[in-house]
Amino acid sequence: MFAEADLPGLVAWPWAWVGLTIVLEEGQRELWFESQLIRTLAMVSLLGFALLAAGQVFSKKPVIQLRILFQRAFGSVFLLSLAVGAVLYAVFYIIPQFLVGVHGYTAEQSGDVIMISGNPDPRNAWPCSRCWSGFSTCGSLWVSVWDCSPSAASLTSA
């Protein structure tokens, strides 16, 4: 069992990820590649990733089996999850940072912008409630409340 293990991959895994983590965490504080520590750890991380890649090619049982990504079902789910994660990261982190940093919004104002994109206002959801009104009691109740509101008269009579 130990003879079949991917020893270069087992050694490379912590080298690659620990080195990369320290480079990314401490790089700005150490002035990136002006620091000998950052240069050394970047080389250790690069060596670790090279050993992981070699383990993918030459080992019978690599530490991480990336070949599974080339199967149609798993690969497509992986790509879809990656896309959804990128969109969520953009919406919940990058856009608020952009609004605060570039446009000078406060944290509350940028949160309001992101919240509006989630459609929290029930007045904006009336077409959806009308679609569901025949399917649920709550939907029918919502439509009846909506139809009785003063602002709904202009929407329903049109």
C-alpha cells in the first residue's frame, strides 16, 4: 500500500499550498519579490505545483485525480459550479468593494445596492404572486391584499 502511494504528490501538496498561502498573505507586507522570503517561498510553491503536475502524469494513483474533470458529467458540473461561484464572488464582494472604493459609497449604501438586486420589495414581485395565486392559498391572499392596496388600482385597471 505504501509502495503504491504518490510520495512526490504527498510531499508536493503542502509545499505548493503552504508556500502559495504565505506568499499571498505576506507578499504585500514584505514588498513582494523584493523580499528573499517571498522569492524563496514562491520557488518552493512553484516546485510543489510542478511535482503535483508530475504526479498527475506519472503516478498510477495520484494524490488528486484531476482526470475526473475530463468526464462529461463531472466536468460540466464543475464548470457550472465554478461559474456560479465567480458570479457570487463578484456580486457579494467585488461590486461592494468597487462601490466603496471608486464611487465613494458608504458600506450601508453599497449594501443597499446589492440588496436591491435581490428584489426585496414585495411591490416588485406582484407578477410572480399573480402566477402563483391559483396554486396556493398564500398566493391568493397576497393577490387579494395587493388588489386592495391603493397603488394597485392603477396597475390592475390597465
